[in-house]
Amino acid sequence: MSVMADGGQADGLWNWCASGHVDAEKVRNALSGALQRHVTTLDCPADGALLCDVWHVGGDFPTQIDCYLAPDDVAEATVASAVAVRLGADVLLPDDTLNPTRYVLAEPDGTLRPVHVDEVETDEGTERRHLRPCTGSDPACAAAPERNAA
């Protein structure tokens, strides 16, 4: 386990995607502002820094964001919400259910809500399309493993 310069633990991995084509530097600046911590690229690690890889695929959420050495002293959804506000873009992050199509959507106004998206694997990465609210009546939600638990 790594310890960050400010004493917080840093072993987490965050995998997000953002709507629109967002520049990598803008993503790193938004993360840095939200965390009040240095954010750098994978090829330029620094002590106490969050490592951030950004690339683009197709779909409605083409900006892929992987954060390494993410702090565990702040909720991932809280940071994603702050980043969505700073980017002015929707950010999808995995939720805590076993349903592979269900995510948490962090909106540019800071709102967090459960949603579903369709996913297609491509050579460039996973494309996500057809965002819809999680209402419980969506076929993807009705078939979710957590709904079928005994």
C-alpha cells in the first residue's frame, strides 16, 4: 500500500468516462482542482501525485479516464461530481451493484444519479451509448444479479 505525502492512503483505481471529447490536460487540471493534489501522466510519476491516463473512443462517453493511486480518504463519487462540474461534462463511474450496465452519472451541476448505458467492446475500448435513468423497469435493471439474489 502506498502512502501519500499528506498521510492518506493511495492504492485506488478509478475508471471513468466523460461525455464529449475532453482534452487530457483539462481532465488532469479538473482532478487536481477537485483533490487539491498534483495529478500527472503515467510516464511522469511524482511522489504523492495521482496518476491519470486519458484516451478517446467512440460512443456518447468517448473520453476514458483511468486514475491510479487514487486516495481512499475521499469518496470516488464526490470527486467525480466535482470533476464533472469543472469539466462542464457528464462523467460516468461504476456503481456498487453487480449490474454491469449500471453506473453513477455525475452531472455538470453536481447531481449524482444511477443510470444505465449500453456497452459495445471495440478495438479502441468500450463504447457507451444510450444513457437512460435507472428506474427498476429497464430490462438491464430487472435482470441485474442483485435483484435475483435469494
